[in-house]
Amino acid sequence: MESGRMVREICALREHAPITFAHLSTQSGPEEHSLHVNDHAVELYVYVSGDVHYVIEDRYYVLEKYDFLLIPPHSTHAPVIKKRGKYERFYLLLPPDVFGAYADAPLERLLQLTAGERRIFLPTDVRERAMALLYRMSELSCGEDDGLLTLRLHALLLELLCLLCAGSANAATSAEAAAVPPLIRDTLAYIAKNATEIEHVASLAAHFYVSAPYLCSLFKKHVGVTVNDYLRAKKISAAKAHLSAGRSVTYTCYECGFNDTSYFIKVFRRYVGMTPRQYRERHGE
């Protein structure tokens, strides 16, 4: 595998979907990362280095070294690359009920502890121990499988989740996500609640009594994507939920704020890689 890039799929725990573990260190620019949604996985993201901020739904984070973010399923998110350079990070895609057989399931507990604040606040010593576990997982994942590799990785992951639960329960929390203009924070929050009802950027700008060009320029500067792209990504996320519930393509189209089914199908295919009908057949109830 290319140097600096390591992605490994860890075998499922019985009936669970596989766990994805990734440790990446790449030269990255703003154009190489886009908004995306994990449909059926919780993402544990860990920032190591690079000129990078992060947006999750209506929250915007100025990252510091070894920041941990926990991203629930169906949450629109993306790194915001401020300038091209080395970008190192870990991420794990975890089935929501992983280790759910335990009476006190660690991932479920961690989601509860971080509800409403996706950054996991950790004391320095806990953060250092957590990073040591991640680098050990990376080291093992690059080696040969001796027949016990999956068991060792599961043990390290369980230890990591338990460590994060204990650390975040005892750490002080912060209510402020990031130093961004109030207009951008308010816009992200408004889109998060009303995405399917917003017809175009002009109506969004009018809601805040600013011009559309001004809002577009400020949004792109701080969030790293255009307002239109962010709004469409939110609508597509809502559409996935409707389709997964077995709703028709036509119903989903209009319910999610699209006025034309052909355009909806085109946008959905561009974001998801398949048509709405194919998505419903694959993921619907």
C-alpha cells in the first residue's frame, strides 16, 4: 500500500458489519475533501497534524493536536483544509452496536457522554494513552496476520473506547465549538434544522438580512465548501433516511426540498454513487 496510507477492515464481531481502521498521512489540499455522511457507522476521528478545521452538522471546530471527534451516523461532516500540506489523522468506522453485548456498551455510553458536543474532551494523560493505543493498532495493522490479529485489534479497540468513556466523563467540557463568525454559526444551525425547507441561497441570505454573495463568500472562507454544496449534502442526507424507511423516490424528492425528480435523481447519484431507487433497494426496510 502507498506509503503514508493505511486502511484496514477488521473482521466483524459475529453478525456485526466490519470495523474500518485507518491511519493516513497525506499531502492534502482543500479540493480533495468533500462533505460526506456515514449511513450506518459511528466515526471516531482523531486529528494529528495539518492546517485543518472540521465541520460536523452545525458545529465548526478549530482542531488542536490529538483532538478526538465522535460523529454519529447520518451526520454531515468534512475536514476543512485551510492550505495544502501534510495532513495526518486516524479514523475508525464502527457499527453503532459494536461491543453491544456488554451490559455497559462502551460506544453507546460514549455517544451519550458526548451528546450535543462532538469533541471528546480528555485530560492530557488520558489523551496520551489513547494515542499510544491508536499507534499500536496502526503498527499491528501493517504487520502480518498471525491468526490472532483480529483478537488483538478488538482488545485494543475495546480498551480505547473504555479509556475515552472514563476520560470524557471526568474532563471539563467547553460550550464553544470554534472561533468563527456568529453569522456562520447561525447559518450552520439554521441549515441543520431547516435544510429541506430552504429553496435557494437567496432565501437563506434573506433570513439573516445579508446579501447572497456576502453569505456565500463568508461561508466558503470558513467552512471550505459552498453554501449550495452544504445545503445539497444536508438534503441528500435527509433523502437517505426517507429511502431507508421505504419511502418512494417521488415522495422523498419533494419532502427533501427538491422540485424536480429528474434533478433530484441526478444530484443523488452524484453524491451517493447510485440512484435513489437503487439506494432504497439496498438499504430500505
